[in-house]
Amino acid sequence: MTSSHLFGFSLALLFSSLTAGWDLFDEQYIRFNGGVSATTSWIPPPGASDFKDCNGIKTAEYSGSRLMVGIDPPWDPNPLYFYVRHIASNCNDKRKRDSHSARQLGCLTSDNVRNWHFSSASSLCYTRDKNERCGTYESLSNTYDRTFQHIDLKNKARIQRVDVGSAKGYRVEGSHESWIKDDSRVNWVDVTDHCRWNATAPTPPNTGDFWYRHNWSGTDPMEFSLTFSNNTAELVVTTNKTYNGNTYATMTLRFKGEREDPRQDPPPVGEQPPARVRYPIQLNTNDANLPRFEFLNGSSVYFANISGTWVAAGAPISDPTTTTSTTSSKNAAPTRAIGNLFSMDVTVVVTVVVALIMN
């Protein structure tokens, strides 16, 4: 086992040390907080011999995971949007015990599931001169937002209203046939599991860590099922590795969580946390076939494109020059939310982080 598999390093410039910032943006999404787990199994391929470490794993449930479900701006033709993200639970658990550790820029974790990003669509930063993903430092004048629809939920997935516990909700089911191939490579996972054998024809070559940096692109057979309500959500993704039509490896990932609404500020260690402030979005389940996302007062979600940035509001925006808003920066739609309870500029946050590094 290499050192990179002994510990997973989670860089925390935005995602880990600024977890709260990820939660405060984009009011047209319902957020769920929970845990992820993984199960793997192996079936000896024809011609394989001398198997080693091929028992598979069944992990614990790792905390610190997030799932968002909602609606994207009109650039996304899907009837809904979802995104699950898991970085490293050990980092998040440490922050719960020590408020000062929220300032750290990275941490080591022994999780068997270290990274999981799985979304139906994305808006990503690209450079204008090279048309490549943005690096750490880029001139704003040389960047643009490139949108991707990874999964066709409108035409190649099944959506139905179901009972989710005592509440009404929806189930979204799809497979590798639902995928729209692209070069974004943003849907991926790191799962530490190993299986080795002697590679003789026609056996597939043995690379050992089949689920390390696994990317979904519609090539490997897979199925996913997302079930959610206003209160809870569960996402199950099962992926197979095949050779000449024979399955020799299977991985199942599961997220399970409850609705998460923010607190005003992180509480000091040992003190009672402040009351939660409910996010203004909710799920309307009147339609038996498609979910409808609306604000708590029952108004629809309206979008407007202002200078290349999408704005979401509870009413049509007639004079966008007078709006106040907050910019998002993550693996979702670049959306500004009108009337956000929190005012945080990502540019300011990044500046603060850089200042801490310099000091």
C-alpha cells in the first residue's frame, strides 16, 4: 500500500476549512447533512489466479457529508439538480471538538471513503486563453463559467412521487445510460480497497486499486437512486467493473442524511448553539411526476441572468440593478440569491485565507 493510500490529504482552502461558506449560498436548494458509507465485492474474472486482498470492504458511516437538491437556472434542462459531496469526516469531527481547528488548511484522514463528488450538472471555471479548468490563481478577465449537464434526468431517468417515512417525497432512478459524456471529470470518488491477481489473458490487467480516483462517465455499468423529502434524503450509487461482459468488481456508495438549516454563528466550545434559521426553500409534492421547489411563502423560484451571473428570487426581477446578492463558488450553478440571511463574499473569504497563510 502506498503512502497516498495510508492517509488521504484533504486540502481545506475552501471546501474543508470554510464548510460554513458552502452552506450559505444558493437559496433554491435544500441541504442535507449526513454520512456516507461504501461496500465493495470481488468476483474472480476468468483466467485469474493467486488472488490477494480480495475480500472486499464494508465501511463505517463517515460523517461530514452534504447533499443538495433543488432547481438550477435555465441553462440546466433537468427538472431538478442534486449534488453529494464528501471530503474527509475526520477533519469535520475534529472541528466539532475544537473550534480553533477550523482555521487549519488541511488534515490527514484514514477514512476508506475520502472523496465523493456526484452531481447531475455543474458550472465550472475555465480559462479563456487555453479553455482549461482554472488553476489556483487566475485573472478574472481570463475566466468564464462553463456549464455541464452530466446526467439527463428529463429523458433518461425515472422520477416518481413516493412516501419517504411519514412524508411525501420523490425518487429519482437512473443508470449509465442516463449519462451525458463530457470532459469535466468532476464526478469521482476515492475508495481504498485492493484486489490483486496474476494477469494472464484474457484476464483484465491488475491495477490493484480499482476504486481510487474512479470517475463516472457513462462507461462502467452503474445505477443510482435518489430518494428525498423536505426532511430526509438518501442516495445510493452502485458501480460495476466488467471485462468481456463479466462483472469482476462492484462498489456501492450510500449517503443518508437529514435536512440541515444553518445556525447564526458557530458556538464556542461547551456553549449552547444558537437557534437554527430555516433556509427559505421547500419541496412541493402536489405533482405525482415531478418535484416543484418553491420558497416558504409558496412563491416560485424566478431566475434572471445579470452580467453573466444567474439570480434567484421569489418574484420576477424587473430592475436587477437594485438587487443585493451573494455570489456562490462551488460545484453547482453560479447563482446569486436575493434576500439571503447571510452576507458573505467568496472573494473576501479567499482573501482572508490567503492572509492567514502569509502570517
